[in-house]
Amino acid sequence: MAQSAAQLAVQSSVVGGKTLAKVRLIYRAAVDFVERSRTGSALLAGVRATASSFGHVLHQLWLEVTGFTFLAMAGVGALAGVREYGKYQSGHASGPGRLVLAICFTISFGWFGLSSFWRVNKRASRQRNS
């Protein structure tokens, strides 16, 4: 008898969950084994510190890249707003709708971009103080 797609999805998620639990148990056993020696414990501490540092740097880079992307998109929206304002002033636009849309787009994406950079600055100042 053929199984439905939903039944297959449930079965695969159960199998995936069991596999993930087994991987976690193996990982935990390996870490416990390595932590028993001073050298292993020191190596794990070094790996954890390095991974934590890389994680913080990658998160900061992510915030900066997304902030720049949003500010670039806000710049494109500002250029579109200037173009629509010219059309509206010259009477070639049917109404102010596109101009209002460009202004709202520019403001919202500018806010997202600036808030991303503020979050980077806030995280950096918090790390300097601690």
C-alpha cells in the first residue's frame, strides 16, 4: 500500500530526530573523553574561545553587510523619489501615490540600515566595557 507524502515526512523527521539524538550522544561522549586529560581540556577551551570569537566577528560582519545593503536600497528609493517628485511637479504623474510610496520605502529601509549599524556599535561598546 502506498504511503502519503505526509506520512513519509513524519517518518523521515522521526528518523532524522533519532539520528540527531545519536549524533549528540556521540559528540557528548567524545567531549567527555577528551576533557578527562589536561591537554584535551585545554584544547577544547581554546577551540571554544576561538569559535566564540569567530562567531562574534561573523555576527558583526552580518550586521554591517545587511546595514549597508539596506542603506544602498534606501539610496535607490531616494533616487526613485526624486524622479517621481519631478514627474509630480511637472504634472506627468497621475497622483502622489508613487511619490509617497518611494518616500515610505526610503524611510523604512534607511531605518533598517541605520538600526543595524547602531546594533553593531552597541555590541562593540558592550564588549569594550566588559
